[in-house]
Amino acid sequence: MSSIAKKIQEQQYEDQKQHQQQAHQTVVIRKAKISIGEVFLLCALAIMVAFMGVKIVSNQASIYETNKEIQLVESKIAEQGKVNDDLKVQVAELSTYERIWEKAAALGFKLNKNNVKGVQ
């Protein structure tokens, strides 16, 4: 029986040893806390990033609108330039000497060489 008593005693010793190991193994895990100042700084950073993003998008939209208006004005200028060129061609065609002479003759004007003076 001594061996049975010895086994019981060893088993009790092992149980006691395991219980002590379990007591020592309990580790308190603490979560990293963020201080109030850090929370404030993170919120300020997030707000600033969001504000800058909105500002950039707003600026790009206004630049797009301005470029669109510039292109419209440039196209109107080009069209008006074409109209002006066409009118210059018409003026050149209508102001030829022969045409003026024909219109004057049709209206009854006659050329009197004594009244004509040369301009230099």
C-alpha cells in the first residue's frame, strides 16, 4: 500500500503544482487606451482631411465651369470673326469702281470731266 499512498501523494503534488502554475499564468491583458487629447487630434485631422477633399473637388468644379465658359466665348469669337471676314469680302466686292459707276449711271448721274479734280 505504500506505493498507492505514494501515487496519491504524487498526484496531489502534481495537482497542487498545476494549480500554482495556472495561478501564475493568469496575465491581465490591458487594452491600449487612447487619451482624450489623441482623440481630439485624430478628429481634427479627419475633419481637416474631409474639408480639404471637399475644397479640392469644389475648386476643380469651378475650374471646369470656367474652362467651359472660355471655350464658349472663344467659339463665339471665331464665328464673329468669320462673319466679319465675309462682310469685308462683300465690301470689297461692292466698292469696285465699275459697280459704283453702273449704279451712278442707273440713277442718272453723268460724268462731267470739267468738274472732276484730281486729288494727290
